[in-house]
Amino acid sequence: MTAPTLAMERTALAWRRTGLGAAACAMLFVHAAATQGSTAVLPLAAAAVSLLLTCLGWARGRALDHGRMPPGHRPVATTTVAIALVALIALGSVLLDG
């Protein structure tokens, strides 16, 4: 594909929304870590993974905006693993805290 299409634009926006949502989650995890005090390891780990997901979403959206669509499924698989990891860390934090 040489010219940007509407499908690529929608996909780029979806990646940016994913990154924005991950950034919001990272801020919430940092807030939870700040209020927990000494047991802040799990929320900080979830925040770190969320920040990495933010960077991935931003980079992928930017690449699609510039018309580069590298083949492969690695970004989607990485995103899936990152979201699952954040969910497991959050669940573990709730179970250990509660």
C-alpha cells in the first residue's frame, strides 16, 4: 500500500486509543502504589507494563500514519500478552491486599 487508506487511518486511531487507555491505567496504578506505601510492588509492575503498552500503541499508530504497515502479528501478540499480564498483576494485587 503506497497511499494511506481510511482503513489504515482507523487502525492507527485504534492503536492510539489503546496507548491512551494504557497510559490512563498506568496513572491509576501509580496512584494505587502511592497510597499503598510498602506493598506497592505489584501496582508499580502493572504501571511499567502499561507504560510499555503505551509506547507500543503510540509507535504503531505513528507508523500507520506514515503509511508503513509492517507485516506480521507481533504487535498484536505483544499487546495481548501485555494486557493479560496487567490483568493478572491487578488481580494478584487485589487478592493479596484484600
